[in-house]
Amino acid sequence: MSFNKNHHHIFCNVSRTFLAVACLMGLLLLSTGCGGAGASLAKNPGGGGGVVFSSPLTPFQVWVGAEPTDRILSCRLEVTSLKLKNSQDLNATADLLGTPSDMELTRVEATFSPVAVPEVPPSSFDQLEMVVTGARVTYLDANGVVQEKDVVSDQTSLLRLNPVVTVGDNPTMLSIAVDVNQTVQVDPVNNLVTLNTPVLSATQTDITSAPGPSPSGIHARPKTQAMSASNSGQVERLVGQVVQVDGDFGQLSLQLGQSGSVLVLSFDGNTMFDNASPDTVNGMLVEVEGRARTDGTLYASAVETLFPDTGVEAEGMLAGTNAPGLLNMVAEDGTGASMTSALVGTTLGVVVDDSTGYGIHLGNEDMGGLPVLFDAGHIAAGQRIEIDSDSALQPGKGNNSMQAQPYMVELLRQTLQGTVQNYQPGESGAAEFDLVLTPSSYLGIMNAGTGTVHVYQRYTTQATIGIQDGMNLSVRGFLFCTDETDNVPPGTTLHFAMVASSITGN
């Protein structure tokens, strides 16, 4: 397999005694007040649009994920408030977001992504409140046509936490999963979308730097679908603009895509900077991979510069072609010139030609020896991609809101649901099986005749359960079209394979 772009994965006597004590206190103040464990971002009170670094009262991280869906291609919730509360003490309240945030959920199906590191005072909380004022839902109707609906509805979810969430001296993370299928209900026949009270689950765990599942934590309620109860603390992929760098304390502030959130990530001499350095990365659009560290900070292990802010990055689900050389993509997120939150959930045009490069946003997956390929001849509706362009978005044609001409198209991870069939174990933890898709799977709807996907389980795949035939699973990984799509006649059934990054049970 060849790639057109290199990735480096890839986001310190009495007078002598007095002097020693003073120095020690100074070092302690420096470490806790400037870039110490759990350092977070505060708005600049001067109103100049800048940011200042501050230290929270206790290290606490907020991560958000989503239960897998089938027919829905994009779901963006307009979250105005996310708080921890104590029903017995009205003064015990923690604001987890600070400002309203748009949360696109399909991109984090069966996984978690950090959204905030708020300042939370030591306390116990028995309620989690989410206030939502609307949603944009993009889905496939009964005829397989992409439909986009905006819903305005004030909804407040108050989840009872039992056991309670306790914030103390030890760094912890709160992983919040949204059940999209119950939060938004789609009628594909009559094209009606209803926004209900958000259905949530929450898990609090100690932060671990080790890869793989974290220790068992607090479960607010049983998981309703395939969401794994554990959060590995691995940052799969953060995309945004660097808005501040503090080289003295090894911190950078990243404004995430269209959510409006700003995260502070620490870096050090082991952080890999691609096409940039800590001295030059400020103001750039970047992709970051990393992890949560046991001291409560978010650590950037790799920072890849995309381009200056004159360009654009967008990601979403391929929804077919409009004309030769013009792909349709339902946008899930993006950053850069002309990319706004209003475009999330709309269909963007992607102009490709012979100069367009193709790659895979690889992590630790082992793909050696597999018959999979992603290029101009092996690309199909239902694959989740990222596009990178040196220039801003332009007005779209036809039903496309905007369009871009990227220099690079990259394959991203996505999640499919189905039932295991023909399970064949291999060596060193590897295996293969067919995933029989659910009847309402977007992949099957957009590719008539497609009922199964062949799954490659590798030694790098994180599986939370033992797998056997008949089990209902959610598989997250890279989806490949194994046919040469540029040579297949229209209407011919395409075949697909997925290299699994993680597997969870329904």
C-alpha cells in the first residue's frame, strides 16, 4: 500500500535554610500555577480575544462520545449548558463547558473525544444536566436520498448519577455518551425529525496513560447499545487552529473545529511536530494525536501542520457523486477559511482530478499484507473521509452548499453495526469475519446489494469481548472498497472490507 502524504503519527545555617525553603516554594508555585497538572484555559477578561493560562482547583477532564447509529449521517446538537449538580446542595455546581458548544456526534460513534478541562472544585455531584436548544440531523430517507432537517426545541436532560461523581485530589475523567437514536427520532418515510430529551450515560474513571481500556468506573445507567463503558484516554484525532503557544511551560491552545471549544495540550521534547515547530505553529491549522496523562493534563504526542489559515480542512461521509470528478460529502466538522458551523450537516462538493492525492489517517493499525487500497479507483459512498485544501471553500453547485478542491483526500475511522458470521480465528490475536449489516445501515442503503462487510481483526485491534458467530457488534475502523470503482458498471454491487481499530458488543 502506498501513500501520497507522509504522516508522523500520527496531536520541568538559617540563611541557607530560608533560601532553600523559598526556592522550593517558588518551584511549587511555578509548577501548580503555570502549566502544572490539569492546566486549563480561561477567557481573557480584557476582552481582547486572547487567552490566559490558569490552573484548575483539581484536574478534571470531560470527554464526549456517542452510541452508534445507522441511517443518520450527521447529528449536531446545539448544547447551551453542561453542568454537574448536587440535588442536596444548590451551591455545589460545576459548569463543564463555560460557553455554548455545537457537538457533532456521528464522528465520535463508539469512541470518546475530549471537549473541556474545566475548573471544578472538590465536591460530590449526583446529577448531570445537559441543556439543548436545537439540532441539525442529516439522514437517508426511505428512498436513500440525503435529507437535512433543522429542529428547534428546548430540551433539558437531568441524569441521576448513582454512584455520585466525586471530584477530589486525584485526576479523573468524565466520559459522557449520547444515545443519538433515542435523542433524535427519524421518520424516513414522512421525513420527520423529532428532538427528544437527550439520553445520556456517564462514566467517571481515574486517568490512565496506558493504551487500552481504563479501569472500571462509575456507570450512571446500563449502556443501551454498543458504547464501550471504558475510555482509554487516547486522543484519536483533534483538528483545529492553534490560538496560543507558551513555550516556557510547554503548552498550546487548540480551538477545535466548529464546536468553539478551546483545549490546552502540553507538549515536550518527545512531541513530534510535522512541518512546524513550537516556535512556528501558532495560528496554524493542525491535527493532534495524544492522550490523557495521569497528572490530569492532555498531552500532544504528535502535531501535524495542515496549512496556514488561508486553507480549509473538512471531514464527513461520502454520499455518492454528483458528476465525474465531483464527490458529495456530508460535512461533520471542519476548520479554516470559509468553514462555519452552519455548514455542518450540509453537503459539500469535493472536486478531484489527477493531481489529488489519497492517503489513510493511520494510527497504530497493522495493515500489512491485507488486500485493501484507498485511491481514486477505490472510493465509494459510505466511506468517511477528510479533505485538505490550500484555499478556502467556494460557492457550491447544485445541491451542494459549498465546494472545495483538495490536494489530499484521507480515509478516516468510522463505525458499523451488524452480526458476526463466518468467524475464523488466526494467529497472534488476528481473525477475520463477515459483519452482516443491519437493514437500515447507511452503507447498505447507499450501495444497493451490499449486505455484509468483511472485517479484519488484527493484533492491534482493541476488542472488549470474545467474538463468535451470531454476536451483535459495533466495529470501528477503516472502511475500504475492495472493487475498482472506476471500472465497475453502474448498478453493480460493490464489496467492502474494514480493518478494525476497536470492536465492542451491543
